[in-house]
Amino acid sequence: MEWWKDTIIYQIYPRSFCDSNGDGIGDLPGITSRLDYLRELGVGAIWLCPVYRSPNVDNGYDISDYRSINPEYGTMADMDRLIYEARRRNIRILMDLVINHTSIKHPWFQKSRDRNGPYANYYYWSKGDGDGGLPTNWAGFFNGDCWEFDVERCEYYLHLFAKGQADLNYHDPAVLDEIKKIMRFWLDKGIAGFRFNAVNLLWKDSLENSKKRSALAGQEYYLSNNGTHNILRQFQKVWDEYDAFTVGEAVFVTPAMARDLCAPERKELDLVFSSEHMECDQRSGNKWLKKKFRPKLFFDSIIKWQRELDWNALYLENHDQPRSIPRFGSKTYWKKSGKLLATLLLTLRGTPFIYQGQEIGMTGFDFSRIQQVNDVESRNVDYILKRYRVPKSIRWKIVSRTSRDNARTPFQWTSERHAGFTDGRPWLGVNHNYPKVNLEDQLDDPSSIWNWYRDLCALRKSSDILRRGDFFPLEATEQVFAYRRDLYGQELTIALNFSDSPARTACRGKLVKSNCKRQQFDGKLQPWEAVILDSTEEGGMP
Ligand code: BGC
């Protein structure tokens, strides 16, 4: 059953969502206490970022026990209760399962240090190049080396991400079996499926030196290769038994690669998160080197993916990306541009994912120094830049614009202390704009970003055209993005003005919704105006 084609999914970063016990860290009972809120918003499923036991080198993406809950988030009983209470409200739970690597604190890794034991090959171990150098010249995703020497085993282990995250070696069939058992464990609890990270890197063909440019070095040995497709097909047999839904984050993925991962006949994943649209404000694919946001590039990328994939995982924010309003919208037109971005997200073809706080227009952090940042990746980048003697102010400019902590500040529930997130001291600084940007105030304000999200979620739910209709691009300029959705001759046209100045569009139709006050639509869009038009009679454009 393809329920996920008719659902809006909400992503929760548990650490920052809602703290129930005053320790400054969000937790599972906190999430359970907000299920009615999520129902009210109109979401049908939650993607829960990792809550497993973990030393938190990368906030849970380094798992040390897949079958237990990190005590800071609660207990397994709390998890069972969350699943139960969510189901009572028709909300499904998707677990974020990290299967490319584990924490080096995981017992498998500890036992893997014994070269002769049964776990010896659970990870990629290598002696080095023989001359005292690293085994390969591959680049790590966290901007550093991807080999670490282990003194106990006297060998290097591979970690494509942080040092504390050792890559699992699927060449050993026992690893596949272990992960299958873990999947069953969670599916038996009644969860609806999984989100996987780095899902197209699972299989490393061989550990050889790369001929590619340094930032991409190594990819030819691990990116979207047959080995990974085989692994996914093995897993799919388990998912199939439970009718589980799966979405995978794929890195450096092209539409062709994405199709290979999620075309139904291939029996791998249901959906793929791609990131090309997130790269349109980056220089040469490096997320730390930002350039001015050019709307047209962004629109063209969206059009490309809408055309090339039958069904997309739609998102503008997540826990790895800076917030969308300061990035793609306008600080001056905060509310209007927040609503416009919501309109984009909720009117494209695919499954929309709303990231916590996006629905109230949260903006990035307002920290002023690196010590306020927790994220391991940001800290690494700062450290490397420092090694290259980049001055502090420039380092901060680079890190603060892109840091993942921009999206990880605590959810702003109220205008009370710590934004109502906790009674204690929040693990990460709350943005000081919470007296102005918070849920409580927005619930009561019919013109709020939150109410716009709720209305659009409801509109999408009631509209077969928005959920299932085809997508046709109409206009994509530096200012305006317009497209049509149609189903069996019924049409809706969406026109969005991504600029601080008025704009014209050739789109016409009966006004269904606008984020500006108006009764009808004459083709003139106000700054950051978003309109949805019923263009069934008009054919979208004259
Ligand atoms: C997660 C990141 C994490 C990375 C490495 C990604 O899928 O979204 O937050 O750092 O995987 O585990």
C-alpha cells in the first residue's frame, strides 16, 4: 500500500524538539506529549532522527546499541508508548537507521579489534600503504581523512564520516544478517519503516587509491555501485514482509542513480532524498563555499527532478541544512517568504517532508562564536581552516553560514524562558528571536506561517490534483516560478514570486489561495507572493 504518497511526513530531531524532564535535552516523552499538535498540523508520519544508544559524536548517527534507547531520550518503554500513542492518532513512525557505519563504541567494533575473532571483518581494516602512509587517498565527508589508526589492532579502520563512525563491511555476510535482525526488531515493534543515511555508499568495491580530485577521491569505489544495490535488494525482502516504507539519503546522486535506487520494479527503496536543489547556493559543490542564491538555478533543478523521477522526496530543510527562509526566502519578508516556501513544498509532486520548526518559520542560530557550536562537522571545518591559518573572523563567517547547528536550535514553543523547550539549560542555544517567532503566538494568529502550513496540509489532503496530479513547468525566471499540476483534465496553477519586487506572470485562473490579501488574480504578483489558481478553464496560461 503506497500510503506515503498521500501523506505529509514530519521530521523530528529529538534532541531539540521537546524536553519533558528539565535536563535540557529533548526526549521521547516530550515527543509523545506533542502528538496532538502534529495531528493538528496534518502530518501522517514522523521521521525520528536516531534515538538509539550512542556516544553522540555525531548526535546519534554513531550507534553503539541498535536495540536500546539512549538514556537521555528515555527508555524502551517510552519508545513503545510513543509508537502506541502515535498509532492511536494515525501517525506512523519511521526510524532513522544508520547502516553504513556504527560507533566505535559498538561491541562489534570492540570485538573486531581481535584479528582472529568472529568480528574481525565487520569493518574495513587495512595495514596502510606500506610506507607509513594511509591505506588510500580517499576524502572523508567531514572534511578530513577517512582512516584512523587503531593501536590495539595495529591497523587502520575506514570511516567515511567522523572518526567515531567506523564503516561496516558488507563483504562479510554476517553484517547483512545482523542488520536484517535489527530491522526486524524495530518492525516487530510496529514502526512503519526507515530512513537510511548515506544509503548509496554501503558497499566499497575495493580499497585502492583514487585518481579523482581530492574532495571526490574514492567515490569510484563506493558510490551507487552494484554491491550496494544487491544489499538493498536483500534488505527489501525483509521490508516486503512488513510492507515497510523506506527512504534513503543518497549523496552525489544523479536522477539516473536515484531511479536505480527507487524504481519500483528494482525492489530496492521507495524514495530517495537527493540534494541538487540544496547545492544551488554553493561554489563547485562545496557546501562551505557559498555564493549568492540564484532562484533560477534552484527552479531548474526542481524541474529537472520533477521530470526525471516519477515521485520525489520533497524537502527544503532538515537537520543537516541551514534554515530555508534566510537561505531561499527573505529576511525582510520573513512571513510572506516563509509561506511561499511552504507553498512550494506542499504543491509539488512527491512526498513532502516538513522539518521541525519550519512550520513556524524558525531561522538559523544567532551565535557569535565557535564555542557555541556543537556540531562535529562544523568543528572539524573550523579546526582545518585554523590549521591553514585562516583568520578567526573569516572562519566564523564560513562556519556560521553553513553549520548544521543552524537547524538544530531548540524548537520555539512559547515566548517564555528558553522558548518553552525546557525548564533546564538547553543543550544548544535557543535563538533569541523566540519572543517573536514561537508556536503559541502563531496558533492564535490566523495570518501566521503555522496556520498557512496547516491550511495547505489540509488543502493537499483534500486535493487529488495536488497529491497525485502531473507536474508541468510554466515559468522559471530569476524571479518567478510557476507550474501546473493536473489530473484528468482538472488543473491547479501555482505561481511564486521569489523576490522583493513585484513581478508579472502569464498564469491565470480562479484564485484558490494567496499569501497576500486579494479577491482575484490579475497576473501581478506582489513581493514574495504565492498564489494557487484553479486554471481548469484557462489551461494554466493564456
Ligand atoms: C545524517 C547526518 C550525519 C551523517 C553521517 C547523514 O545522513 O543526516 O546528520 O552526520 O549521515 O552519519
